Amino acid sequence: MSIRDSLSNFTSGFGGFGGNMSADMAIDLGTANTLIAISGEGIVINEPSVVAIEKSTHRVLAVGHEAKNMINHTPDAFSAEHPLKDGVIADYDVTEAMISAFINKAAPRKYPWQAKPRIVICIPCGATSVEKRAVFEAAIQAGARQAYLIEEPMAAAMGADLPVTEPTGSMVVDIGGGTTEVAVISLGGIVTSSSLRLAGNKMDEAISMHLRNLLGIKIGERTAEVIKIKIGSILPFDDGRERDMIISGQDMVTEQPKEVTIQSEDVRAALIEPCEDMVLSIKETFKTTNPDLASDIIQNGILLTGGGGLLSGLDRYLTDKLEIPVWVSETALTNVVTGCLKVLETPTALRQTLMRSR
Ligand SMILES: Nc1ncnc2c1ncn2[C@@H]1O[C@H](COP(=O)(O)OP(=O)(O)OP(=O)(O)O)[C@@H](O)[C@H]1O
Ligand SMILES: [Mg+2]
């Protein structure tokens, strides 16, 4: 069955979400984190999109937090893998195994005859039809009875309670681990959008590279992420004080363990280039927006969401560069899954959104 057929079945056979179809689920399948929410229960899974695999047998040993803790600490026989890259599936089998493990953890089926869940799952708006198909198939193979796709910025806007169905323009910038999605939404649909395969992970890489060149130290991906979250910022901090942090890694030349103190100004220098690329992408999308919607956006401001949007100072930096007010959502990490859940729970929103954002 094609995605389009499944959508029309879903919307025409609407009203089936009640009764014994109890464990229907919303999934934010992210490059960095996977979240699952269940109607009536809220968010039940919020774990890293990481899978630990035994290399010789390809057996899945752990998923989520447990697997992430194994990154760079695994013996040679095991590997800790990110099955999604840049917002889309990079390793189909591992992704399917991960979704399946999370679905089981979220709502284990007690009896084999129990109805499988219906699932609303997000995809980046830049995904190709092959990439969309892969997410759809992975959800079905992982145990969904039916799967329905929604574009990530639309879900994020709904999760953040933007007036998506109104005849006004709303702009969303969702900076995740793998992609920066920019979308203008009006009357329940995405009017214009862009998807840049650069987000939190590229910030981490930029920090690693900069510290290599500056201090001759090699650090792992988890250390780079911790640095970004603890002392990373794109503008000087509000209190006017800079931060520092002791980190450990390997000396570039001798490969011996090395400990150094790093300064927040150095981390900031590394973050300038990725942040400038994001500004360009947002400006390009804004340019293609019609003048009426553009004027709404200038009036209403831009919603900044996704974990990458939490980088210290990014809202002020974007406000300055774009000359439009940018506000960061208080629920930046959960808006997409909350929006997917709203789609599950609101028949009219569902009918309109799924059909228009496929
Ligand atoms: N306080 C913070 N400051 C800076 N970055 C942060 C902060 N908290 C989380 N992040 C970053 O946010 C990213 C994860 O965000 P999110 O969970 O929205 O991504 P995702 O949905 O998994 O990815 P994508 O949507 O690109 O597929 C990671 O790169 C993480 O390091
Ligand atoms: Mg995301």
C-alpha cells in the first residue's frame, strides 16, 4: 500500500481511533533522540537514537540510553550505532530494530491477538520519497498496524500551539541533531520550507575540529556534545562572565591521555560557521514567502524549537541577524512528539494536516 493510499484510508476510515485501538502512538524519530507518546499517557519514551550491536551476529544488545553509554567504550566486538543520519534512515535494519524495541518498551503487547498500534511518525520536510517510504516501512515492520507520516516542522508548530490552521503566517525553525528545518505554515499546510542537513551534530564536529587545531587534543563525540551544552554559546552570556571547563582526550601527536582547560570564547569561535549557515537557510526561506505571510511573520516572530535551538544565545543571535523577533520554545525537545500526539487525538487536525503535509 502506498503512503498516499494509507493516508486516504486513514482519513476516510476516520473515527477508528477509539475502542480497542488503545495503544496508538506518536513517534518523533529523530537523528539524536527518539520520543514516543501515547494518547492519555503523554510521553513514555525519550531516549537517544542509538543501538548497540554485536558485530559478529548483528544482534541488538541495547538501545537508547544504555546503548549511548557504550559509545567510545565498547570492546571491539560491539559497536554503538546511530541508525539515522541527517534526519533520515541511514541503516534500515538497525532503525527498524530500534523502533521495534522502543514500541515494545512503550506498550508491550500482552497477547498476540491484541491489536497492533497505529502510528503517526514524523519525517523531515526535505525527505525524498524513498526516504519517506523507508520510515513508513520501518514503522510497519517494527509492529505498527498502520503508519502515517507528518512533516517535522508542522508537528513542532502544533506541539508549540502555534495557530497553524488560521489564515496567518507562522514560521518555525526546528534545529535538531541532524537537520535544521525551516517552514512557513498557514491554513493547516506548509506553504514554503527548507531543510538543511546541518544542526546539533555539526556543531559538535565543529567544536572537535576547532579544539584539535587550537590545542592539539582529540575528543570523542560525547565530550564535544557535553562541551556545547555546558559552556557553548553563540553570543556572550547574559551575566557577562565567560566560562571554562576541564576536558580530557588524546594528544594529537603522542596519542597519550591529555587534560586541558578550554574557554567558552574558543567554543564560540567554533560555532560561528554552522550558525551562519543556519541564518542563510532561514533568510532564503523567508525570501520565498509571499509578502502578506512575511508581514505576519515579522509581526508574530519566529518559533525556535528542537534541541539545537537551546544553544545559549541563539535566539538573540538570530533576532539580530534576521531582524525579526525569534523566541525559543520552553518545550523545544518535545514539541514534535506532542504535535504528533495532537494529530492522533484531534480528528480534524489529523485529516487536514496529514493530507496536506504528505
Ligand atoms: N542545552 C542545549 N544546548 C545546545 N544544544 C543542545 C542542548 N540540548 C540539546 N542540544 C542538542 O540538540 C540536539 C538534539 O535535538 P533534538 O532531540 O531536537 O534532535 P532530533 O529531533 O533527534 O534530530 P533531527 O530532528 O535533526 O532528526 C543534539 O545535537 C543536542 O546536542
Ligand atoms: Mg527533530
